[in-house]
Amino acid sequence: MALRNSSETLSSNSSDSPNLNTEQRSKLYDKMARDLDEHGAAFMKHGETSQSLTISDIFTVKDGYVTPVLKAANPPVRANILYLSTEFSVPIAEAVKSIFSPHFEKAIWFQNSTMYHFSMFHASHHIVPVPASKEEIEVEASSVKAVAAMLCPLKIVLDRVF
């Protein structure tokens, strides 16, 4: 299963010290920053990545419903991405920066808050692709649907409030 494959990639690190995990995370962020500096946001075809897209590039909002705009990625990325309005993302970004910047100088890469989306889970990432069969991808999708059905069982449309 893709999740198993993903954890095998990281399993050698799970018993290592937290310092090693921090060091590996730092190296990953350094690589991401270097790639952006040297190549721009070119993780996807035509030079696009979810980090370079605005919320309106990733989602459409019509009549109060949020719908994802599907885009093919190369390499393929399997992730659960949620919409996050700038009404909320900008204050979140400001709070995060004010709290973390004084303590982690240049250790955190802050994404443009007008381009925020909320990544719940990455089964495969553009930096560390994890191949999966069609069946494995279906299992991932079914798992996400089952969790969403359990955590958010009500679908309510509020027409008016008096």
C-alpha cells in the first residue's frame, strides 16, 4: 500500500534521535528553498506547483460550495488539500510568523498567505514521490472518505438565518 511504502521510506528515521529528524527536515527545506531560488516553482508541468498557485487556481467557490480544480502534476502528487480563505490565512500567517520567526531564524519557509491551502496529508510528494497502483490509490481515497464521513457526518445547507 502507498502508505506502507511511504512509511518504509521514513521508517529508518523513526527510531533515530529527534536531532537527526530535525536535521533531515532542515535539509529538505534547504533543498526546497534552493530549488525555488534556482528554478522557480517548477515542480509541476508548465512551472506550477501548489505553492505557486493562488487559492482561485486550486479551488472554485460557487454558491457557497468549494470545488477543487484538478491539475496533473509531474511527478504525481497524492494529497488531501483543503480550501483556506484568505480571511483566515492572512491572520494565521501573521500569528505564525510573529511567534516562530524570533526563535527559528531562517529555519522556517513561510508560504505566501494569499496562496494558502491546508495540506492534511501527503501520500506522495513532489520531492519524495511514492508510487502506488490504482488499487492502492483507491484504498487511500476510501480511507479519506471514511474518516470524513465519521468526523463530518452532517451535510447542512443554511439558507437563511432570522
